Amino acid sequence: MKLLKYYTKSPEVTTLCELLYKQGYNIKISDSFSLEVDAAVKDFQRKNSLVVDGIVGMKTWTVLLQKNSALAPTNSADKFLKESDLITFADQYDLELAAVKAVNEIESSGKGFLINNKPKILFEGHIFWNELKKRGIDPNAYYNANHKDVLYPKWTKIYYQGGVKEYDRLNEAMTLANDPKFREAALSSASWGSFQIMGFHAKPLGYSDVADFVAKMEVNEGEHLKAFGKFLEKNGLLTHLRNKSWANFAKGYNGGGYKLNKYDEKLAKAYAKYSKTN
């Protein structure tokens, strides 16, 4: 495993945060090795008779993985995309393989499942607000301090928790009321899998309902790839991806706010990397 320490920013830090969270450290899960993560690592090292230096090297990784060994499914590799899957997909949609790999990397760091063997998700409280309204439910009746992290009228990222902790938010939203409409609305309000497709796209993409969509997302990353293809077709994005028109693709895929995260620039950079190796 990669050596990690304070200030490191990489996908491996997200895995580190997830493992620490499962050990009882209530930290934000992200790809940034923050002071909060540093304090958790040092506490873990102290409690497990390791050198307390905040550096996650071979010894700390070994003990951390041993402590979380029950979380690792024996058949986890069966869930992962294979090179052949991406090649077949690129051929099917007349896309350059490097372009497909670029989107896969930027959307989910090439990772569609979490350490709890569930699909990667991100729950959006403002979408939940709108999904409740679509079902004839007034979200204002449930808008209070107790649930401000899952139900709010406008987009914000301050309540994002990342990784496995997003399922805590999803579960909170699903059980906000004893009504199946809340579960349906909540599932529709999260983005799912390797390509982070929102649940409310389920029916337009040909799934019978959002529960059917989620069930498919729980199978493997191959199903994530199928959903991605359906999304590209439905939303007219194939031409932009074929032409490597990153700004137009980014706007169609992530909305007008893509510039804030430099989504188009990240895609172009990832594409340049993969085009050299394919």
C-alpha cells in the first residue's frame, strides 16, 4: 500500500479514512490527509503499540487491515471492471478507450465499491427535497435541525461525509418517516457507482424503478458501466465524448457548475495520460 502522511491527497487516503471510521473514528471521509485524520492515525498507532508518528506505512497498514479483515469480501474482485469490459464498451459505443477510462477515473477514482462491499454513493439533500415534493410530500414539514444534514432546499456540500458514511445519511433520509415514498425518494437522491449516476434517472434509463436500478448497482461495476452507456445515449453525450469536447461533456454530465471543480480540465488531463498508454 502507498505510504501516507499529513498533507497527502490521493484515493488511498479515502480507503484509510474508511478503515479508521470502521474502527470508531468519526472522521470525514475524503482523499485529503487532514489534521483530523492525522490525529486519528496517531491515536490508532498509540492504541496498537505502533510507533506514533502519523505516517501510514507498511506496519500501520498491516495492523489496520488485520483489524478490518472481516470487511473484505472473498470475492470482491468479481465486482470490479476488467480491461476487457472497457474495451468492449468503447467498441460498442464507438468511443476511444482512453476517453472512457478518463471519465471512470474522474467520477470515482476508478472505484465503484466501498470497503463495506456496497456501491459508492453521494447523497444530495437538495435533491431529496425535490423528490419529496414530486411525491406530494411537503419537505418543509420535516425541515428542522435534527435532519438538516439530509434535507435542505438548496445545494451545499457542507453535509457531505464521504465513503461509507454517506450510507448513514441515506439511511437517515429513508427512515425520516414511516412511508415507502421516503425510501424511494431517498434512493433517487443519491448518485450511484463508478459513474455516479443519480437514482432519479432510473426510469428514463429503462429500469423499472429506482429499487431495480439500485439492485443492479449492487451487483458489480459491469452494471455501472451499462448504466453509464444508457445515460450517454439518453442525454446525447456520446458525440461530445467521441470528439473529446470536455467542456460540453462536463456540462451535460455534471451540470453548469462543472467549472467550479475544473471537471473538464481534470477529464482532459486524465485522457492525455491514458491516451499515451493505450
